[in-house]
Amino acid sequence: MRVKRLACALTVLFAAGAGAQVTDPEQRASALVAQMTQEDKLRLVFGYFSTDFNGVARPKEGINYTAGFIHGVERLKIPPQHQTDAGIGVATQPSPEPRGRTALPSGLATAATWNRQLAYEAGAMIGKEARLSGHNVLLAGSVNLMREPRNGRNFEYGGEDPLLAGWMTGEQIRGIQSNGIVSTLKHFAFNDQETNRMTVDVKIDDAAGRMSDLLALQIATEKGNPGSVMCAYNRVNGAYACESDYLLNKVLKRDWGYKGYVMSDWGAVHSTIPAANAGLDQQSGWPFDASPYFGPALREAVDNGHVPQARLDDMARRILWAMAANGLLDNPVPVVEPEKIDFAAHAKITQRGAEEGMVLLKNGGNLLPLAQDVRTIAVIGGHADVGVISGGGAAQVHPVGGSAVKGEGPKSFPGPIVWYPSSPMKALAARMKAKVVYHDGKDVAAAAKLAAQSDVAIVFGTQWTAESFDVPSLSLPDNQDALIDAVASANRRTVVVLETGGPVTMPWVDKAGAVLAAWYPGTAGGEAIARVLTGEVDAAGRLPATFPASEAQLPRPRIDGNKDPKARVSTDYNIEGAAVGYKWFDRKGHKPLFAFGHGLSYTTFAFDGLAARAAARGDVIVDFTVKNTGARAGYAVPQVYASAGAAAGWEAPRRLAGWGKVLLQPGEARKVSVTVPARMLAVYSTKAGAWKVAPGQYTFTLATASDAPVARATAKVGAATIPVALQR
């Protein structure tokens, strides 16, 4: 049988003539598997941590202080895999001298740009730095929906809507892989809280999951075509995600037709036979797991027939498909060449992303942009004199030259807190004629006194979030709410700049003159903040997530779980089902603090000519004109929300169905067409194993936020059945 397979492989390799190169990734992968020994295959499916850990030394061939290493097969010219965390940039594991690399703004900030091209360019930048750092597999492409706004990893993700999060993350994946390397979609699936993340059992029905978290992951897969998918820590309906036949075999590989491989999260494997047969293709990051499950144990399981030989072949074939499809077989990563990284050019890319992602939440009396006749400015808190904060954990990118603030946060993982040396205060002072004075905000009374003596006060509210923990509440930590309240009470011309990992509550919002959500703004964050505050660029971001008025409005006012990381707890996502974020608020009639899609501009826009028309394949095209009616250039972000009758069985009254983003000069008008995919009008039917569109009249609302309609149009839509497979 072995001889027959090898003969078939050689036939494939030379079918087009002697020496002809096969370019089809599936054929190349099959041909290579046919030439591999059992040991070759087993090497491909077992990954090491490329850092000394738990008494286990890293492989000497790996890059030190990085996430992972997988041996190649030199005889067959299969290169090794060098893996790095890279959600917002090329990360370094805790080390004495972390590598300095460029940090994008947080994933939430990238989603807040609503700019697909920017997401692609951001991914391409990460991929380039990764390649020059010697890596060919990136643990990037994070798209877990924001079911829990207190989740410590929300800053890595794309917000609460499956269309927005999936599309933006997919574009980033596509950008990464444009460098001839593999990107990884993660975390598959329902890894939406850090509390008890290793054991929590998520309860969710099939249809609700397919219309929410899984839809976001599917859209990201369709847009980005990632070479790998990373299964999550948590359990789903009883089974660990990395040994869930439902998630890996049924949804991902059978229903979607995904061709790549499934790698585990670091420490997410709990078995050999169940995990292998349920669809896990590669154990990653040994020794994070209790055992090297895909080492000698897998060899024995295959020898004994508990894991079929065909399954091991499939694991290897999927890994090789991803390597072939993304150029790893033809253009292996060169020697490490960090000296070729153009940090100045990359800083401009991350700066633009930060600027377009900042959301002007409030601007009372047109306080912003700052007027040039302001004489004195008090800058208060947030280490704004030296830098901007970043999120912690595996996604941590270290700046060139080190953190601007030392010694804050945990001394071990997920700390310490890292501050990028890009000072908002210095960037502001370089742009303003005003005298700029800094106060650290620790003495609230003194900070308020300085604010009272200044023309304008700018107070920076910061929140550090990180992998491995959720924040206890949506309030700003360390008495910052009291500081902001005191400053705003002392000076009504107070601007609050929020550097946070997600939504926060604002008990002082009525007192503040203006509020700017800057998220974690990355390497050039200080420059970006100053350019937005002074109006060098428009406030261009829109919220990718709802800001609740309080935790009482959430499906779970308290996070399910406890402080024991090994506790077997559960959480019921069927409470909200597919009605995540703004859909939950719509369904329950809650009024948020700031709605999904909200964001102000420094100019004004008018919309006209809205019309909706049926198109091919059951899609609907929504046409309209947007005009800049103000005195300066600015970004419009028109959003289209779809609504159906009650008989359609939707999870909520409306869904985001599409959007546009256009930069318009004063007086300029532009026609915009938004295509609403038929699937965004459908409900998933578990019985049919497909998406079903109910016939009838559908309403399409043009809006500037989920709670800010501008105009409505209707279109008649016919019944349709849409296959569940990936749509390319």
C-alpha cells in the first residue's frame, strides 16, 4: 500500500512533464505525505515552546523567547515552523532583553476604524516584521466576540458584531499572509472570558452559536483564508474545545470545508486519542500541557489503531497544505534580519490606524479640536508626560528602547505593564502655543486646583487589561473616576482621553466637556492622540462595541466563575443567544451610555437618495449619497442595519448588514453602494444544516450609529437557502 501511494505521488509530481513543479497546495501536500515516514509525520504534529519552561529546555533550533517551534523534514525540504504571538505586533515571551518591535493599536481600535484597507495594511506590517524576525507562523487573527465587556483580552479582539469583527480580522489575516507566512485564526470557539478560562463550560445552542461567535470566525476565515485555526481553552457544551468533534470536525472541517490545520492553544490539550479523533491536528507549546499527548502516546495510539493511520496522514496533509498555500515550502523564512525593519515607516502605519480608530464620544460646545488661542493646558494623569499604555499577556509587544515607565504591574506573566514611549503631552506641546503643565493626578485636590487655573484640562484615564484575568468592574481603576470628577467639576472645559482595553462606565460624563476613546493606541499613540485633539486629523473612529451605562444592563451582571482557576464552572450563553452587544440592548430595550457605531466628527454630513434593491444570489444593494456639509474634511461612516418581520425568527430587531467609510472634503458629495449579503438576512437552521432566508419585506436603515437612524428603505426578498460552506 505504501508503494502504491508513493507511485501516485510521483505521478502527480511529474504529470505535467519531467521536472514540472506542482503548484496546487492539495496535490503538493498529498505528494509529500506519501513520501514521509511515520516519524516525519509525528514530528509535524508536535510543537514545542521555544522558551525554557517548567524544567523543559527549548529546542536549540528554535528562536529563543518566542512562542513555538515545530521540526521540519530536511530530506523533503519541509522547513521548520517558527511561531510567534503577534496579535498587535511581534511579541516576545518574558525575557531579560525583550525584542523591540512595532505595536499596532489594539484590535478593538483597529475595528473602530471600520476601514478594511487599514486592517489589511496593519496585518501586512506585522507580517513583514515577523518575517524579518525569523518567524513563519503567526498566532494572530483574534476574533472572539465581546459577549463580556469585562474580558481581559477584549483589546486583542474585534468587538461585538460578527460582520464587523469577522471582516476586519479577516483583512488583517490576509495582510499577514501576504508576506508568505501562515496566520492563525483564534480562539475557536466561545473563549469570551478569562475567568476560569481553562475549565469553564460554555452552554450554547447550535443555531445561536452559528449566528454569533461562529459567524464571526467564519467570516474571518472567508476573508482571510488563514492557514491555521487555534482551538480554545474552554469547554463547549461539555467537551474541551480542542477535543470537540462538533467544533473541529463538524463545523470547521465538514460544514465549512476548511482545508488548513487546527493547532491547540498553549495548555489546551487534555488527551491523545479523543483530541486527535475530534480534529486537533497539532499539539502546540509543549510543556504547557500535562503530557506530550501528540508525542510517544500518539505514536502508540496510531500503532494500536485507536487513532487511524488515515487520521495522522490527514493531520500532516493539512499542515503541509497551509505551508504550501502560503509559500513556506518555496520561500522559507530567511535568517533573522531585524536590522532591515523600517521602524519609522511602520510607526506611520500604526499611527494612522490609531488616529482613524479613536472615537470622539462627546464634544460639548465643540471643545475639540483645541483652539490655537488657548493659553494654558493642564495635562493630568495616565503618565501622559512620557507615554501611552498597552495591554498585557501573550500579545504584549515591547517597544524599541524599553518601556517608558518601569516597575508597574505584576513582575511575572501577564505583566509588567508596558508603556510605549510616545508622549501625548510632548506631542501636544509641539503643536500648541499654549503653556502645557503636567500633573500625575495622585493628589486629586492639587490636580483639580491646576485644572481650575488652566484654560483647558486634559485628563487621561487609563485601564490595564491583560490575558488571564477579567476586570472586576467597568469602572476605571485606582480612584480615577474621582479624579476625573474633581477635574471636570473644577473646569467645565475638561477633555477626558480614555486609554482602555474596552468599554468603561463614566459617572462623570455629564460634567466632562469632551470624551475621546483612544483605546491602546500603540507605538505612535502619543502623536496620534495629539493630532486628533488638535484637529490635524478628523475624529474618524466609530464604536465597535456598546458602552453600557452599568453592569446591570448586561446578560450577566456578574461574570460566571470564581477565583479558583481549576474550578469546574459553567456559563449559559443561551441567555442572550446570538443577541450579542447592541442586539441584546435592542431586544431588552436598554439605553446604553454610548451605542455601537457611535462616533462624532469635526464636520457634519447629510444623507440623501436612500434606496434598496434586490440583487443576484439573494443579496440586497443599498444606495445613497453622503455629503460633507461642514467647513473641513472629515470621515463619514454610514452604517446599514437590516430588519425583518417577527416571522423571520431573528435574534434581535436589527443587525448590522454593511457599511462604508469615506473621506470627504468640504462640500463634496459621493454616491455609496453597500452590498448586504443574503446570509445577513438569514437564520441558521440546525435541521436543514443551512441558512434560511424567509420571504417578505425587509427594512434597511441608514444610520450613523445603531441608535441613530437617518433614513429607511425597503426591499422585497424571496425565500432562499444558503449553504453553510465557506463563501469565497
